[in-house]
Amino acid sequence: MKISIAEDDKDTASSYKMALEERNHQLVITDNGEDCLKIYHEELQKVKSETDATKHIQPFDAVILDYKMPKMNGMEVAKEILAVNPHQRIIFASAYVKETLEDSIKQLKKVVELMQKPFGEDALIDTIEDKEIYSELQKLNVNIEYFKSADFRHEQLTTLLETLKKLQKGRTF
């Protein structure tokens, strides 16, 4: 997966980098929101020039944003990214969970994924790789290897899981 990370704490960014590169993910790491947004726009333009315009364009499989950063905070970055690409997966990494959640509802008009700092490397990997969604799909007796090999985006997996749960509720045994 290709992942953008905006994190101003060098030690935290380094731990993300080690954990995710160990799992063969490609990373772009910045230490402020302004640089993150600049790189996002550059990557978006590259992908647009290489891709069929009718598809959802995702320069990154996920964008991990620290909530409080220099030059431009994570919420401002998320707002600008979602304005040009409403399907982009955004994950906030924040010690300020309540504030981040409230701001995401007010400013972004949606709830985005949120991880409360500090968290371990396993939690980061499980979130990025949608471990919880695959686990839920497996409980519904779905062949998860098929979906992993099909390389669905997070948004597609979430929709699939919600649909299957609704179908299951409608069943009678």
C-alpha cells in the first residue's frame, strides 16, 4: 500500500516508518501539514494523468494525519484533501480524540478514522491493513482471500461489510 504520513514528532514518525516498511508498504512522510498537502496534490496530479478519469482516484491508500502540527493542522489538511478527493481514506492519529472527533464532524461533515495516541505498531498495521474488517467478513463465512487478492479500497470493504451484515439480519434460520 502507498501511505502518506504527516507527523511532526520525529520518533513517532520513525516508529510508523519502521513498522510499515517492514510490511512492505510505500511511505511518504512529512513533518507538517503544508508539506503533506503539497505532496498530496503532486501525487494526485500524477495519478490523474495516468488513470482513467471515470475511476476513483487515490494517490494514497491512506493518509495518516497528526491532529496538531506546525504550519497547517491535520484537520485543515483533511478538509483540503477531501474537497478535491472525497473518497480519500483519512486516519487521524491524535492524543486529542474528543476534540478531533468533534472537529471532524463540524468541519469535514463526516467521521473519519481515528487512532488515539499513543498506540502500538500492531494497532497501526491492523488499522492500515483493515484487519478488523477482514475478521468481520470471515465471521460471515466470506472468502477473505478473494477480497484481499482483489485489492479493494478501504471504503469498498466497509461498504461490503455493511451490506453483508444487513443481508444477514434479513435472513431467517
